[in-house]
Amino acid sequence: MPFSTVLAGFGFSLSLIVAIGAQNAFVLRQGLRREHVLPIVIVCAGTDALLICAGIAGIGFLVLAAPWVIAAIRWAGVAFLLVYGVLAVRRAFRPGELDPASGAGPAGLAATLAACLAFTWLNPHVYLDTVVLMGTVGNGYGDNRWWFALGAALASAVWFTALGFGARMLRPLFRSPVAWRVLDVLIALTMFAIAVTLAVEALTHP
């Protein structure tokens, strides 16, 4: 195994994944609530692995050749993020403690996975980062490109596992309704900011 290539893929993937974004905010919130964390981690990491492999296989050129697809995804993402942002604002004005016995009950698995898939597949940057960027960089490693893909996929799995299951370490802080309210406000601001960014991109790069 060319360890240096795997490590390069791991580091490059982390540099793209570890950032404040809609998907990470969603995973963090679900981790704090301990709601369907394992399925969410599997969906997020599995999707990244699938798209990374697609990029390494050379499908990235299709994304670049069909800009209307990215434009459509941008506008769908704008709509979804605005709706989710509004829901976060509503939660901020009706906060509940993290204790499952208080506040709203847990969301169903189907609804949670649907939201997770929307955060993942309606974000055009996911395709640009994984399929195009990682595909381009990975193919630069020639015969070792799949080892690069392995490292990149491992980074995604490690990150989402740490974020989802590590969030429980913050549970004592989020026993306070005030802390929960602050989190939802930050999530709402993140969703609105990303929605505005996507809308501007869609208008300036039709």
C-alpha cells in the first residue's frame, strides 16, 4: 500500500470537509440529540465515498459539461436551506432541553434521512469538491489514484463519525435551553448565509 498516497488523500479530503457548513451543522445537531446518528454518519460518509470514486473514475467532466445541472441544484439547495433556516429560527424561539423527556420528541428515521440526503445532494459544492476537485487531484497520482480515493473516503468516515458521536461530549452544556437557542440561531444563520451564497452563484454563473 502506498501509504503516502493514502495520507495525501486523507489530508486533502479533510481540508475540504472540515468547515462550517449546512451538512456539518445538521450532523452536529443530531449528534447532540443522539437521534439516528449512525444512519446519518453512514449516509454522509457513504455519499462522499461514492462521489469521490465517481470523480476518480472520470465522471467529473460530465458535471463541467452540463452546467445547467449545477444551476438547478443550486436553486433547489437555496429553497431547502431557506426552509430549514426558518425551522431553526422557530426552534430558537421554542427551545427545549436536550433531555429527550422535554421539548419536542425525536424526528422519525425516514424524515431525518431525507433531510440528511437533501443537505448532501442539494449542495453543488459537494459535486465540485468531490467529483471535480478530488477527481482531478486524485487522477494526478496515476496508478495510485484509487489509493488516494481510499484515503479521501477514510477521512470523510473519520470526520463524520467524530462529529456525530463526539457531539455527546457537549451534552452537559446543552442542558441549558439558552445554549440550545444559541445553537439553533447559529444554524439558522449558517443556512441563510449558504442560501444567499448559492443564489448569488446561480445569478452570476447561470
